Amino acid sequence: MLIDDNPTDLFVHERFLFHRKIAHEIIKFISAEDALYYLCEHPDLKEWPDLILLDIQMPVMNGFDFLDQCEKFSQLQKCKIIMLSSSLDFGDINRVKANPYVLALMEKPFDVDELMTLLEMNGVLN
């Protein structure tokens, strides 16, 4: 799952994931609200994403607000989450480190090799 309010970033990240065969199916959302609605409507674990690439800075609901809302779902424990930001802020870095659901914070656009290494180390890629 890709969540980002920037259509260009969504496109580029989707191409990276498909090109490197990191994902065979991607659902993408231009807002955290739309992604949250999707997850609420799909409570079956089989329909939940294995990986969520989540932008931090979005209008209305940012990435951290999205995570706060998702904590009510037991399925969240099965997801690997990587937060993305175009500017790495010290406060964001600390919030990511404090969140047990987030694997890492990566700068946008992410380095696909770095992403693959992180996913391999965390058992997302076989």
C-alpha cells in the first residue's frame, strides 16, 4: 500500500516497487483518510497489505495520525510500515523510533536498494 498526497511520488514509488519486483499488487491512496476508509472496509487479514509506505506530511490527516487511527486494528501487527518524508525532521525521526509498528523513516524519493535491504532484513522479501 502506498499513501502519499503527491501524485508524482505515488507514480515513482509504484514504478520502483514493480520494477524491482518488491510488490506484485499495489493499492495506492492520495490521502490517509482514503486509505483508512479502505482498511476499515477490509477487515479480513488476507486483504490487508504486507507493506505500507506512508508519507508523513499530508493535509487533514498526516502519517502519524493515520497510524494512531490504525492502532485499533489487530491486523496492523502483521504489516510492515515505512514512513516517508521529503525532509527528515528530528522530531519525526524520534516519533518513528518510538512507534513499534514502523520499521524505518526514509527520505523521498527512497533509494530502492536501501528499501530492498531493509525489507530483506525484516523478512518482507524472501
